[in-house]
Amino acid sequence: MAVHTLYRLLSKEFFTDIFTSENLTGLRTGLKLQDFDFLFFTIDYEPNYLEALKIITKIGVYPLSSRRTRPILIAGGAAVSSNPFPLLPFFDLLCIGEAEVIIPEIVGNFDNFDLEAFKGKTWAIMENKKEGERVFLNNLNLSESFSAFYSPDSTFKMNLVELSRSCPSKCRFCLLSYNHLPPRWLPVQKYREMIEQFPENSDIGLVGGSVLDHPQIREIINISQKFKIINPSSIKIDIKIIDVLEHLKKKGLNSVTIAPETGSEQLRKRINKKITNGEIIEFVKAIEALKFKNLKMYFMIGLPFETEEDIMETNNLIEQIRQHFTGKIELTFSIFVPKPHTPFQYEPFIKKEELNKRLRLLKIPEGVKAHIGSYKGALIQTIFSRGGEELGFAMLESLLKGKDILKIFDYKNLLFDERTVKSLPFNRIDSGVNQNFLLRELEKAQKGILTPYCNPEICRACGICKDLQNFRSSKKVE
């Protein structure tokens, strides 16, 4: 989604093309990536830092920004906004926050481009400025986040509209929620304007962390009837939205994806997931009655405070769901990765021996397909979520020498040593959420206490919304 937003903003003013990691020839012009003076990267997943560096070296660009004049390399995205520092040796400018706020300020300096002009920008991270503060849109009437082009390399073969940002649930492990606060919804009239550009009988994907929480979701579904299929990226476990799912089923949706995370109600309270097993079963019964063909479920393993009893309760929940849903069931078990700027940011990464012990306790019912996340993949994601510039130089060495980065970078303290993690550079990034709030949330996790849904209109607990008037009227918070 971010690449569509970036292209839309830049192409209003400049000759712009789109490239993917799989295709370094421009989708619009056929030009080569190295033919451009300014290269923008959007990176939403930390291990893709290495992919970005591969692209830079592959096209013959000198990787170290301190010894390079052109092209100018600029990066942003969810991962960069969380921890930009592994990329700092290679990129001239790293952006903390949302494109609609940042890109106009960059574009305004294009004619006489001088990096010194960005030293006063709170969102900017550069070689001589290593602290930053996330900026964001308060009003999604200004959103540019909808499909600007179609690419055969796209993961989703449909038109896309970002319907929400962040999520009011505030699960304590979730970067998408915490590093995109406050939760915001696309106004219905703005949605109307966006979809006018999409052809009839095409498919549309509604993107966001909590799409069906949109206060006007039923109206949005009603005005989307010209589309062949309406596909939400996320579905909340809530019996009150079954009528919405019924409409989506009539529009061609055959699969429902939910995220119980665990079968343990106590562990669910610790992570601030406000749903009971009884409510999950009632929801499953409802989608069975609607004759959905596929049910996909996401669970996590290795969460803080997780016990063997929690794993056994997950087994019990899966077995109950199997009894009530006759369609195809597919499970994904992701390994917990502690993310910066969340209440669990300083928690240790699970050791492999302990993970294997917990995995042996899992019992998957016959006929249910299960995918277990890669331990090495989760480990690498943790390292890239926490590492600094020294990790960036190790990335370059691993590429130039063709070696596994885990064999040339000393990463153990990044995984298990809280004192080390608290001293790492990502702590210089201000997400806008008060650190005392994150600490209080960790304490509530320890006690199994839930925090209510986020309501920016009345709550100032986390500090992100600051004063009420600022949240309602300002374009951005800096």
C-alpha cells in the first residue's frame, strides 16, 4: 500500500517510476533504476533492510552515503519509522512517520537539494542527526493511500484502499497498533472519491489494522456494490459484525481470517486481546452458518508470560473450532518478536530450546493444516528490529563476502540482555507514545489486566493525542 501512496505523492510534481525488488526495470517507462537522481524506498518489514542494500549494490550504486553524491537515497515505511539505524550508513535521509506529511516537505527542497535543510525536521534521521519524532496525519481526509497503479508483481491482484490506520485494541505486542497511533478512519466521502477511479466488476481490498471496526463500515460496504469481490485485510472476532460478513459473503468472500493469538484467556488478557474463548466459538459457529469455505487463524508462540498450560489451552480451542467448522482450517503459528515502541519492547526473544519444548506440546487435529514460523526468520527480524549502524555494516560485509549475517555479527545481547536493549539507538526515536504508559502497560500485562479500547476523543493516557483541539484540527503532530 505504501508504494502506491509514495508514487501518487511524487508523480504529482516529478517524473516518477515504480520498481520492485523483483523487477529493477521501471513499470511505467522501462528505464533502469540507476537512471534516476532520487531513489525512494518504502520498507515495512525489517529483514527487507538487507533486500534494500542488495538492490543498491546490484545497480552499481556506491553503498556508503558518506562517500556518495548521487543518487540521493531516501527511505521510510513502518520498519524505518520504528528503527531506521541499520540503514543509516547507506541512506542520505530516513523518514519517521507518514508519507503525506513528509513527502511535501522533501519535494519542496528538490530544486536546490541540500540535506542540511532537513536538520530542523523532527521526522528526519541523517548522519549528523540521530534523533527523531514520528509525524502523522490527524485527518485521513488528506490520505493518499489507495491504488495508483497495477503491477503483475503485486501480492494482491486487486484495487486497494487503506480504510484505517492503527487499531483501537492496542495489543501489547503489536507494532502496527502502537507505532501508528492514534486509530483513525477514512471518511466515507473520501472513500467514495477514491473508488470512483476503479472500474466496475473489479475486486477491491480494504486495508488496515482494524477494517471492520470502521464506524461506518456498513455504509462503506453498501457503496462498494460495483465491485465483484470486497476483501477486508483484517476481521475482528465480533459476533456484532456477522451481518457485515454476510454481505461480504454475497460479494464473493469465501475465506475468513482471524487472530485469536492463543487459546488461553489469561494469556490473552496479558497481551490485551479482549475476547473470550466462548466468543470465538460463537463467531466460528456464525461463519459456519454462513457457509464460508475457509477459516484461517493466526496464533503466536513464545509470548511473554506464556506457560505450558497456555499451549494446552490453545490445543483445546483448536479442537473445539474443528468441531464447529466443517470447512478448511489453516493455522499459522508466528514466533513472538519483541518490537520497539510497544509495551513488550524490552522482553527477551525466546531461546530455541524453549521454543522446541513448547512446539512439542502443540496437537494439531487431523485435517487441519498448520504452518510454524521459522525460528531463524524470527531471530533475524528481532535483530533488525533492535540493531544499530553496526548491524548495517555487518549487512554490507555479508553481501560482499557472501556470508550468513548471523555468522559475522555478534547478536546475542540484542536478544536476551535487557540492559543492552534499553541502550540501543532505536530508543532515540519518539513514537509519540509516552514511555511511562508503555511501562504501565507492561505492569498490567504482568497482572493480566486489560486496557480499554483506544478512544482519541476522550482519552489522553498514552500521550499521542496531546490536547484535544490539536488532535481534531491539526494536520500533523510533531
